[in-house]
Amino acid sequence: MPMMTRDVLLEMELEEDDEEDGDIGNVPASKRPLMAPPTLPSSLALENLEQTNVSGFGSLKSQQDLRTPEFEEFNGKPDSLYFNDGQRRIDFVLVYEDESRKETNKKGSNEKQRRKRQAYESNLICDGLQLEATRSLVDDKLVFVKVHAPWEVLCTYAEIMHIKLPLKPNDLKTRSSAFDNFNWFTKLLQVDESIIKPEQEFFTAPFEKNRMNDFYIQDRDTFFNPATRSRIVYFILSRIMYQVRDNVKKFGINKLVNSGIYKAAFPLHDCNFSTPSEDLSCPNERYLLYREWAHPRSIYKKQPLDLIRKYYGEKIGIYFAWLGYYTQMLLLAAIVGVACFLYGYFTEDNCTWSKEVCDPNIGGQIIMCPQCDNECPFWSLNVTCESSKKLCIFDSFGTLVFAVFMGVWVTLFLEFWKRRQAELEYEWDTVELQQEEQARPEYEARCTHVVINEITQEEERVPFTTWGKCIRVTLCASAVFFWILLIIASVIGIIVYRLSVFVIFSVNLRKISNGTDPIQKYVTPQMATSITASLISFIIIMILNTIYEKVAIMITNFELPRTQTDYENSLTMKMFLFQFVNYYSSCFYIAFFKGKFVGYPGDPVYWLGKYRNEECDPGGCLLELTTQLIIIMGGKAIWNNIQEVLLPWVMNVFGRCRTVSGAEKITPRWEQDYHLQPMGKLGLFYEYLEMSHDHCIHIRHDPPPGVLLVLLHPAIWGPPRLLNGRIHQHKPLHLQYCRLQKQSQGKPIRWV
């Protein structure tokens, strides 16, 4: 690759900055972090990359020196993954709206965006990438810029990124399994090897250009698989600059997309998910994944993890490996949970204390004190007969057995997953890559302080001093603590609501019921208060959760973690801590505090001097707690499915309708993928976060039995959403509708 000693940078007017700008301040060139890796000799490692001087950055006053991509007409091959010459593979696609054809009056703004884009594309070409532009067939304002990384660029960056590549085929014999005697049964669950052929195993090593002859290179076009090529190109796109003013440099495709200069940036799928490609050279891996994995008829089969990893990368592959393992383990918990639930259901008539409550000669003769001061009358204990029967379903011996089982299940779940994860780390050669992860470009851009490493005694660049880091951590922790206090305040508000409306329900329900059995049996003041308070609590929870997601991202960006793993870990800690308190604080109140501080007849306890503290049902608060969990967990599941299933489906149906402007219009692959829904900047973060909440086990101390009881698990209230390692509803949409960015961090993702 020809070595470029000068990037094309553009002097422009100062614009509005935001937290996602990558910029380098007024720092001498010798102390600036390297932001253009291709200018470095490929033999240097990444740690030396940060210490290399970057000189020769210049500014360009004339537009004549800009290098622009060539415009080509669509060649009429809708399934083609190559440039018009049929030789250079498309590794990434950038989409922008032609400023000269925009229907807007902001001519100055359009000109600025055009100059930024041209400078960025010129720098891409200078750094060795090859670009080809094609106008949209549906909307002539859209332009698709296809990006191709030549062999020299791929080799240079593979060495910089420490990507492991094949040395020689693996000739070690595989160990026989203890389940080989059951091949007749396991064969039914396996993917047909004649359709999805097993991947050949190799010994691998981090790539080095000076040892290229040692690597297993039979074909340069297939040595780097599509996922690796897209990962390398995205690494380059994230670090190329497009603007400089007063030694402040801005860079990265993410910033350009967020500011609207580019409409989208994504790698291509190899074919349509529902039909194979007409191109004979296309492997049709997306079609095979849908047919043999994501299709409902393949729900009982094992996942083709090797093909998932090959097509999407290790990060997506390890997620589905964990998801399949989690579902298999959850299936066992679901069976035991349903059995314990059925045991309680069929033995509810044998509950001794429920019989006594319902007996007119026992419960009917016990007169209870009024539950409020003025309007509430005395009442008989047998009024709570139906609720006491329902309570026996959950407060039974089966629940105790389920609690003990779940304690053992959780331990086995974690230990067996560690074994499975170790196997995948070995099979996919991702054991040592966690220590070799590159710094985020946002972190590199702010490394302006030079410090001495206490271990190596060498100079290192960091974005802030130790004192500055302490200040940032303190401010971030204070912000998280403030939002947790806000949750506690909302819970107190819900408690005040419970206390204030209980009196109203106690008076009005008795007037409405007129002694009729159905209403009097099932719609008690306690139940009406619990249901309405749970609904209000759920609404507040979702509002706070939506707001805090944006706040947590802002806090984490301000904290400025070094690597993407550090960024995700920091964001996970903030989100999980907040959401745990947000979702379960009201449940903790019902389980551990409600009904514990009510005083005694003649001397009740009051909140705020006027609200009498609420009491539990005579049988305890277990049924109310179950109702609270059902409303919160069920509402959360419904909301998530609306976001993850309904909205993407509607948006993609609308997008497909827009792409077909004529009866026989043929659209290329890049234009079809453009109308898919993007996956999001955080990728699988929300998927892991959602699973971590579903995995929570809720316990309480119930005074009558005096033992810890498992109240509720997703297994009890219906079949799990994940069936046999396959995403049952919304996950196949990732294959059908989403532009999954085929990028991998090169390391396993640990379950949080």
C-alpha cells in the first residue's frame, strides 16, 4: 500500500460541538495520539501506534486536490456484492443525500456538509480504501458510496488489530462424547450437514505481514472472511478525520452519521433472507441461517454457531451461544416451576388455615377492626375467603421446594456456563484477545496528558490526570445516586397513593357491591388498591427507565472509558443498578415493609401525620406481591415486544413498499439493505440487560411460615420467550429486518 504522509484536512468555520465529537486540542504534534493508523509501517504493534508522531497534517484551500469516488451506473445485477468490475468486493456502504438536490433553503449548511463529506472521502482514498458511487434507482437524491479494502490495507490493519488468522488446518483428533451412543436421537436435533457444512478448523495466530508465508493463504479473496473485512473497514472509518480548525480535529463515521452528513453506514448482507442469490459465487449464508436456524420449523434444532460466528462475527455468535444455553437451562426450571404451581393449585382445598377462614363457624365469627378511622365498618374474617384460597396456591410446600431447587439451579447454571464459555473461547481462538483490545477512538482523541507508567516506567498518554479522573468518577457516581434517590421518592409517592385511595375504595366498593358475591369476593379494597398502584408504578418505572437510559449514556461518555469493553461494563453497571432499584423497589416495599409497622388496635401508626399505615391481607402480602410482579414483568414484556417486533415489522413493511416504485423495478443489494432497520450503536447491550432482568429471582420473608420463599419466576407464568436456543418471536427479525453490523470485538462476552 503506498504510504501517505499527508491527510487532506479542511479548514472550516467553527460549528456546534457535542459529546460525540472526536477532537484533539491545541497540543504539539509530537504529543498528539495517532488517528490515522495507515500512515504507520505495518510492522509496528498497536502499543507503539500511540507513541508515533503524526506530522504532515495539512489544510487544503483548493478543492482541486480533493480525491472523489468514481460514479458508476447500476449494472443490473441485484445480487452482486462487487463493484461494477466484478472483482472488488463491497466491504461497507455509505449513504448520503446529494446536497445539490436537497429541497431546503439552508444553502450554507448544505455546502458545509458537502465539503466535510468530500474531505472525509478524500482521506479514505488517501489511506488506501477504494470507493465507487452509484445513485439510487428509487430516489435520485440518494447516493451510495461503496467501500472496498484492498489486500494491502487488510493486511496492514489485521496486524495492527491483532486479528488471529489461520496458520494450518487443525489435525488434532476430536474427543469422543459420552452421548455418542444416542446418535440416533441427537441427529434429529442437529443441522443437516449436507446443507450447512461444518467449518474447517485451523491453528491460528495474530497476523504479521513479515510472516505472511507462514499463514494458510490459498486464495487472497477468501483469506479474510466478510465479517473480518467489515470489521477492519469499520475500524478505519471510525478513525479517519474530516475537519480541522486551530489544531482541533474531528473524525469518525459515527459523528458524520449523527450529524446527518451521511444517512447510514453498514456492511452488506450476502443475499435476501427468504430466497437464495442468483449469483453462483454467493455462499447464501444469510438464506441458510434463516432456513435452518431462524425459521419457526427449525425451532427444535441446535444452533449452527459456527456459521453464525462466521457470518456475524464472534460477538454475535457468543450472544446466541449464551442465549441457547440459557434457554436449555431455563426449560428445566420451567418444568419444575410449573409442577410446583400445579401442586399448589390442586392442593388449595386442603389448606388448613384457608378452611378455617372460610368456615362460617370460625372465620365468620371473628370480627375484625375497621381498616380506616372514620368511614370503614367492622368486618368478618371470612370476607377474605377467596383471596386466602388463591394465596394457598403460592404459599404452599411446592413453593418451598421450588426455592431450594432454584438455589441449586443458579449455581449449576453459572458453573456449566463457565465450562461452555471456555470451550467456545478455545474453539474460536478468542482466549487472549481480551487483553489486546484497541482503545476507543473517542478516548484516543483526548489523550493529551503524558504520564509515566509505574510498572513499565515508560511514557503513556491519558485523557486526564489522576485528579481529573477522580473528579469525573465522583460526578458520575453522584449522578447515579441522585437518580436512585429519585426512584425512592417515586416509591414514597406510590405509598402515599395507596394510603389515600384505600379509604375511598373501602367506602365506595361496599356501596357498589350491595352484598353481591362476585364483586365482594374478588374486588376487595386491598386488591383494587394493589392493581391501580401497580399500574401507576409500572408507568412511572417505564418513564424513568426511558429518561435514565439517555442520562446513563451521557454519564458514561463523560467518564470516557478506554476500550469498548470498559465502556459497556461501565454502562452495564449504571443501567443494571438503576433498573434493579427501579423495577423492584416497590416489590421490596410490599415484601419486607408493608404491614410491619401498623401499630395495634387503638394506636395505629400514621404516615405524614394523617395517612394510616396500610395493612396486609389477613393471609399476608404474598398475593399482592405476586400481582405487582405480574403487572410489572408482564407490562415490560408487552412493551419490549411492541418495540422489538411490531415497530420494526411496520417500519420494514413501509420501507419495502417505498423501494418498489415500479412493477418490474430491480434494486441492488445495497439499496435493499439501506431500508432495513439499524441495530443501534450499543448493539447487543440491551439484549443482555433484558435477559439479566428476566433471570432475577425474587424472595421475601413471609411471617407465618418464617422461611425464604421464591415468589415468582418467568417460568411459572407461561412458557419462556426463548425456545430451544432460538429466538421465538423478535430475534429472527435481526436476520430478516436488521442491518446487523458484522463487527466483532474478538473476545467472548460474559453474562452479567
